[in-house]
Amino acid sequence: MARKPILVVMAAGMGSRYGGLKQIDPVGSQGEAILDYSLYDAHKAGFDTAVIIIKEAIRKDFMETVGERLKKCPMEIRYAYQELDDIPAGYTVPEGRTKPWGTCHAVLCAREAIGDAPFAVINADDYYGVDAFKTIYAELSKLAESGEGTMVGYDLCNTVSEHGTVTRGVCHVNEQGMLDRVVETFHLKPCDDGKIRDIQENGDGPVYAPETPVSMNFWGFTPWLFEKLDAYFKDFLRALPDGELKKECLLPSLIGELIDRGELSVSVLRSSARWFGMTYHEDKEMVQRELQKLHDAGVYPKTLRA
């Protein structure tokens, strides 16, 4: 019998640009974090189990806030821990490194908790929209045991921040709705002329169309991926330059490589929802305002959990 899909939530980040633990920062009128809304939406879509990835360093704060509320969650909640020294034998952590290894490592750390079920992956600090969870839940049941994945793609214009640059996986999608490649782009910003540019080199960098599909790390896979993740992460560690303290091993980069080698096909499920999240602390007020609008419109009840 096929296993029911599991939701995997990456919540181990330290929020360096945000200036705090954004994954537990209250934004709802009853003190909810964005994660509470994602779990609410996921459960309505059919997910019965969630694996939340955190760091031991934030465990106390997380359990006293979000974790305490999740005791009333109708889903089974499992925890996995992403630690800097949780790396394969024969590799060492560079002296002075404090930054987590990235999203590939995060999913690897949850391997045991996920088991043999298909799974969706999200960020704890991103709001994805109600319908996205329903769409990916249905798609997960259609994936072959190996060689197939899926993702929810958002319009770039719905994912930028007015408070600074954002990193997005810019997606190139073919006529069949399949992902050809994804390019991690690190300095996207809406400019004064109304255009969205990559300003990594200068303020007049390349312009991106508003409807350009981008990845918000809302992926769907089968356990087949773990073997690929393990090999890719080892290659990443092996190639890490001496003294490199910040480079991360990212899911979009692995996915792009697997597609290029013909080992993976990824369906792109388009969403017109407006993304909002907490890249910068200045984003918090906007997030609170947008969530309140959803409560007022009846999308969410006054209290997510009684």
C-alpha cells in the first residue's frame, strides 16, 4: 500500500538578515508564526504527518512557542535536527564555520524521520497559499518511485521584498510544463523604474519579467532522492575551498544537475498566490497585515487551533 505523503518543514535557519528567529516570530493575531498557517493548510490538503527540521541551539525557544501550540495540532509532528557537525565520516567542519550547510543537508538530516514516504519540502518562514498544498499533495501520489519530482512555481513579482534583495531559484519551464533548469539568482530587487532586476553587479542589471516562475523551495520528491542527496553533499564537501565559511549546498542546484544528466524530471505546478515571508525584519508588518486580511476574508478562522 502506498504511503501517505509527508510534509517536511525546514526551520533550522538562524535568520541572519532578519535579525532573529523568524521561524518562531509571532505574526498572527493569536501569536501564530507563519509555520502554524502552513501546517493548518497542509492538514486541510490531506497531510497527516509533518517533519520539522530545527537546530539544537533553538530547540528550547522553538518548543516553548511553536512547539507548545503544535501539541494541539491534528497532525503527527516529528522532529529532525540539522547540526553543523552532522556530516559524513572523513569530512570536517572548517574552523570558524557557523552557517548551516544548506537545504540539501537539511533534507538529508530528516531522512530517518521521513522514512519511505513521498514528501513535500517547504521553508518555515514562507507563506505559500492555501491551494498550493492541495495541488502538490495530489501530485505527490502520481510520482514514479524514481526519477520524478514536482515543485510549486510562483510568479517572481509575487515573491520580491520592498526592503532589500532576495534570492530566488529562477525556473526555465518547457512547453510541456516541465522544469528545464533552475538558476539560483541572489540579488533580485524591484527597482525605482518598476522593473525587477538582478543587481548583483550594479543597479542596471538584467531585467526579469514579472511572471517569471521562481522556486520558493516548495518541492515534492520520493525517497529515491536521498541517494542523490547523499552523493551530491559529499561532492560539495570535497570541493569546498579552504577557508570557505558560507557556501551552502542548495536543493535547486542539485535538481538542476539531475535534470541536466537526464536522471530527473520535475513537473512545475504554477501558483498565482502572493508569496510573503520574513527575509527582513521590516517584512513583519506586511506579513501581519496580509494574514489579517485572510482572516477577515474567512480564509482562516479567528483561531487556527482551539
